Amino acid sequence: MSELYNPYDPAVQADPYPIYQVLREESPVYWNKEQEFWALSRFDDIWAATQDHRRFSSAKGIVVGQDLAAGMGDLMPMMIMMDPPRHSALRKLVSRAFTPRRIAEMEGSIRATARGLLGSFIERGEVDFVHEYAGPLPTIVMADMLGIPNEDRQQFRDWSDRLVQVNPNDPASVEDATNAALGLYGYFTPMLAARRANRKDDLMSALLDAEVDGETLTEEELLGFCFMLLIAGNETTTNLISNTAQILSERPETLRTIAAEHSLLPAAVEEFLRLESPVQGLARTVTEDVELHGETMRAGSKVMLLYGSANRDEREYADPESFILDRKTERGLAFGHGPHFCLGAALARLECRVAYEELLSYVPDFALADGAERLLSGPVRGYKKLPITFEPTSISAR
Ligand code: HEM
């Protein structure tokens, strides 16, 4: 019998929400026999699991199936795959280089990048939104942050695409992603040596100098952090910006309202994140037998925390399938929760807000065109291709 919930099933990729609803109602602790993992789908259960790192560990990887990143763990340890207390120490260290002030200071350059990208396509009246806007924007922001020169950005994006689009059930795609990981490793290693010899005003240099209680990051931890930023921060933000285009194009009235009043964007971004969460789910490993809703998850088994389902749980949100601009949400799981709460949440929110402030200043109305293609990824929900059309204009028109 085929599984009710398999993250790589094309039907789930197309529209996971009806399946999540069945899971929440009928099997809130669901066992996928084929791939041998549990899936939690209700908000409260996931909220609790993210805080319970003792029983729900991140140390054995955070995706189900063959975990490529976990395989890279010795070469480049990543805090997203560690538990406290080591996780807490590392997080404290990198937070030194990732302060709210540093993020806020990036607004001007993010805006200039967004405008530059818009300038290259708004006279055409049509664009593959992912390829020319939602994709390059976070890549350039991240490349700037890390101090990666312009000429290497496309290569950088290519590695990151191949890493996120890995399908653990397809050996060719696993091999491709492994090569991409090794490519990145080979790129970052000499770059780090160069920064060690000669500091610049970039995140890598700040990370080299970050110190807590006399402790600094090891060479491997530093490489791991740069690698993790790529996986954690690039595609996720691309898909937030792409999913937002889809949400708005399906709701012309909301699009008009926001285009006329940009101050509504911060609240709207929270609703975009909730309704189409770019990270649909990440896994933990249970360290002891855990009983929940009459099921026993045996020690050592993988548990998928379906953030995308939690964010539409009717137990947490009234009318969860609707986009409600002035919804007052108290909690959400788009960025996870607990010790691993997304380190880049403020940056992602900033990028999405600025991307739309700029876009809607020139293109107040747009529609989806034929040819959209979903991204084939287990944890990440978004688009590989998203053609849109709009009234042609020019940057000087404003
Ligand atoms: C962690 C989502 C953007 C860096 C996480 C987690 C989620 C998430 C769900 C929790 C992982 C877990 O539960 O195991 C997102 C989404 C983004 C986004 C939806 C965009 C819309 C970014 C950006 C950066 C970033 C822009 C960095 C520049 C990180 C890091 C962690 C993390 C470093 C690991 C934190 C830790 O282990 O303590 N993110 N993220 N993310 N994210 Fe993000």
C-alpha cells in the first residue's frame, strides 16, 4: 500500500495540505513504513518537541532518509545538527557575528540589489520570477555577507540549488549533491585561510574573531557554519519570496491593498510564512521511547516535525486555510522554535519585505503565467520556475 504521507510523492509536493489535515485528524503520530519515520502534524505536539531536545535530538540529522549533510558532519560540524550544551556554546559564538544591528544595516544594500534586479526585467513585462528575482536576491545578500566576489556568485547559487534539491531516494541526485558539497568545501577552505591572514568587513572575518569565554570557533566549525548558512538561508528565502508571489497573484484584492499601503507588509510577511511555509518539516531522532496519542515512538527512530502542517492547524488558528492580513498570530513555526529557532529569521523577514516594497513600487499588479514548476525537495516548499506577467515599466518611471 502506498503511504498516506511521503514527502517526495509528487501529489504531496503539489498540494500537501489536504494530506496534512487527514494526518492531524486521524493519525497525529503517523508511521511511514516504507521510509521508516514518524510524522507529527499538530501544532502543540511540534511546539513541545522542538523544545524537548533531550528526547528529540538533532544530532543524528534533521532530514528523513539518507542525510547528506549528516554525512558531512565530520568534515564540517553544523550547529543545526547538534544538541545543547555544545549547540548553545556555538550558537552564542555565531550570534556575536549575527547581531540585529548587523542585519538592520543591510537594508540599504538589499534594497539596491532588489532594484538592480528589477531594472533588468521590468521593461519586458514578463519574467521567470525565481530565476531573475527571488533566486538571485538572497544569493547576492548571502554572498555579500560572506564576502564572496561577484564572479563566483553563479557557481555559489548552483551548489546551493543542487544541495537543496537532493532526493534521498535517487542515487544520482545524492551523488550530485555530494559533489556540490565538496565543491563548496573546496571553495571555502582557501577563502578562510585568506581571511585568517587578512581580515575584511564580512561575516567570515567576524566569525574568526568571535569569542565567548576565551573560546573561538575551530576551523571545521567555521566551515560548517558557512556551509549551513547556504543551505539554511538561500533557498528558504528564495521560496518565501516566490511563494508570496503565488499567494498574492491568487488574491488580487490583497495585492492591490498591499501595493497601495506598503506598511502592511511586515504583518503580511507573517501570514505568507504561515500559509506557505518554505520549510515544511525537519526531523529529530527520539533518544528514548516516547508515547504520544496512543503510539510509541521507539528510541532511535526518526520523527518528522511538519511545520507546514502545524501552521495550518485548526486547533491553533481560526480559519487556517485563509490568508488574513490582520491576523494576530501569537506563535508560528515557520522558523522552527526552541534552541534551533532560525538564526536568520530577521534577515529573511527583511529580505521579503524589501523585495516586495521595491517590486510593488514599480509593478503594483502581476499575474502568474503558464509554465510554473514546483521545486522537488522534501523539506523545502517552493518553485523552480514561476513565470509572471505585468504591465511593462522602467526604473526611471517612478
Ligand atoms: C534554522 C527556516 C532563512 C539561518 C532554521 C529552522 C527553520 C528555518 C525552520 C529550524 C531548524 C530546526 O528546527 O531544526 C527558515 C526559513 C527561512 C530561513 C523559512 C526563510 C524564509 C534563514 C536565513 C539564514 C538562516 C536567511 C541565514 C542567513 C539559519 C540557521 C539555523 C536556521 C543558522 C540553525 C539555527 C540553530 O541550529 O541554532 N531556519 N530559515 N535561515 N536557520 Fe533559517
